Amino acid sequence: MSPIDLYPLITQPRLAQPLWGGTFLADWLDLPPPQPERIGEVWLVYDTNPIVEGALAGQTLAQATRDYGAALVGERTIARYGADFPLLAKFIDAADRLSIQVHPDDAYAHTHEAATGFHGKTEAWHILRAVPGADVVYGLAHHGSRDELAAAIAAGSLEPLLRRLPVTTGDTVFVPAGTLHAINAGIVLFEIQQKSDLTYRVYDYGRVDAATGKPRELHIEKALDVTDYTPAPRGVVPPLLLEAGRELLVACRSFALERLAFASVVTRVVDPATFEILTVIEGVATLRWNGGVRELRRGEAAVLPARLGSYVLVPAGETRVLRAYVPDLDALWREFAQRGVDAARVAETVVER
């Protein structure tokens, strides 16, 4: 297949059923019966997910990326990651609080976890649903040290050291590698992150894994190695308006996330330097491109190859779509500077340079 034949890729989602998972996603995604008792995570787009439609059906995103390289993921992505699909998009339903945990950065992951093939794990959360009073654990409340954190973990007194951040529906939270964090009960969210499953648990409320009858594994020494001991510098990230119906929710070196809200036809062009992940979070949109058409329902995601060119989204009423990609941060800064947006305000949303 030549690069010009690449088309929007739909992959088979991967479902996870951890002990803290809830019942919201099964109905929200309209999963057929019998539905799982609980779902904690739905990995919509991940490099080992198999493609389920079209000429590449049966291949994984990883295989397609190796075969098509920049034609699929773009030259910007190739320059940063090589022929590797670098992002993971997922839904999370936290009926109970997740463990307090931390993720390594690229340098630590590539040095100490090289056998996994994972990058570090910087992530962002877009809150789809939050019960009144919901919050997340977000970094340290005050400047700390390795010894202080180790002693608190050993004594079971970690929680007073942590910052609790209130969240509501529509909020976006940026979670850089090294930030101690936890999603607490009553939250459903979309997460965009680097391709990684490196999670170092430091505290799990004494819970026991039903399958093993034992407490879930903790990773204290690795967590102490990678934790950022300065207070968490951010809270909820404020969006920046790009154009009517299109907001930048957050941008960092690894990814940018936008929210599109529209009730009429939208026409866009894929930046040939990167791919896009489109995820419908409200309504239904018909995706049209040169050579094809595909309806995307709530909860579905499509990977748009860098060489796709233009595409059209035709909504059925009010529709919201999240758009993720590997950004050119310099270009984003220039765009907002040309619009006269104050640099300090841009830095609240474009969180790295």
C-alpha cells in the first residue's frame, strides 16, 4: 500500500477492570451485553491495539507505524520518537479512589526501564463527569524531601503531605512526570498521555487484589527516585481560544489537546508533521475524507494519518470532539503572540517550551 492510501484508523479498544473501576462507561459507550461488571479504563488508541477496519485490519498501530513511518505519524513525531506511535488515549472511570502514584520521565524510563520499550509518562486529564465535591491528589502541598516522603510512606501518614485539587466537569489538569497524583472517586475523564504504562505506586489504602488475595504491589524506591519534591506548580489549566468552537486545552512537548464544539460542518487539514487522534465525547460526527466516510459515535476514536490531507466533520446536532496531536510549541507561541495574547497567559496553557 502506498502512503497516499492511508486512511483514518479505528482500533479495537482495550478494556481494563481494576478494583476501583465503575459502571458508567459500559452504558455510556453503549457496549453490547453481557457488559463487564465494572470498567476502570478503556484504552482507545494504543500502539498494540489492532486496527479493525480497512486494508490494514489485523495489524497493530505499532506495525503500521513501523511500515509507514512519517506518512502515518509525521516528520515531527519521527524526529522525536522514531518509528514509534508515541501517545495513548483512554477513558477512566474512578468509582473508588486510585492508588497514590507517580510516573518517571523519559530519561529515567529510557535508562532504568529500557526493557519495557516505554517512554516516560506525562499526561493530561479532561474531566468528563465529576460528582459535587470531587477532587484529585495533585503533587505535594509543600516543598519536601526524599527522607520526609519515605518516612511518611513508612508511617502511613502520606496523605497530609499531598495537595488536593477540586475538579468539575470540563476541567483539564496537566500531570507532568514526577508528580505524585491520584484520581479520586466520582470522576470520569479522558486522558492523553505518552505511550507508557510505568506506574510506581506509593500508597494504596491497604486494598487487597481479589485475584491474588494480596495487597497490590508498591514501588517505593523507584517512586522516591522520580518524585518532584517541589510543590505542584499548577492546578486546573485554563483553555485558550483558537477560533470559534475550538479551544486549546493544554500543550506540552509530548502532546497538545484541543476541544472542538460544533453544530455545523467543520473542515480541517491534518498537519503533515503529525498525526491526529479524534475522540467524540458528545454527539455523533460523520468523518469524511478523500476516498471514504465513517460515522464516529460517542466514545469512538480515530487516528488520522499525517498524509491524510483535508477532512470534514458533519455533526448530528451539538457535538464535542477532543483532538490530540504532537505539537510545534514554537508555532503555538507565535500564533498567540500575533493575536496579542499576553505571554504569561499563554504559559498557563502551553505549559512547556
